[in-house]
Amino acid sequence: MKDFLIKIVKSLVENPEQVQVNEIEGSQTVVLELSVAKSDMGMIIGKQGKMANALRSLLNAASGKAGKRYMLEIVE
């Protein structure tokens, strides 16, 4: 799932080399911490958080087969 998120985010930002995803696993939940360049932060969050919500929806849809719940956190 981490690779899936990295691939999507790298196609959206202007500085793909600065995209980093940290994966924190729990028993039933996995938290993916996404960090991008400061200049790309607005593009990832989007207007009124629509892009961030879309990324979260994609993770929820893709996590059905994995059997775990994935949560996305965007960190600075």
C-alpha cells in the first residue's frame, strides 16, 4: 500500500524526489505518514482538503483486500 501511495503522489507533485512515506503498523490499523516539499503541500491538500480526502478514499478502497485499515496523515 505504501508503494501505491508513493506512485500516486509522485505523479501529482513538482518535486517527486522529496516524497516520503513512513509506515506505522498496528494490529488492525496502518498509519501512512506522507511528507512532501513545502511548495507541494498545497497541491496534496487541495482546495478545502478535496485532494487529501480523495487520497484517503483511494486507500480505503484499496485496503479492502488487505484486511487492514489504512489511515493517511499529511505531515510537514
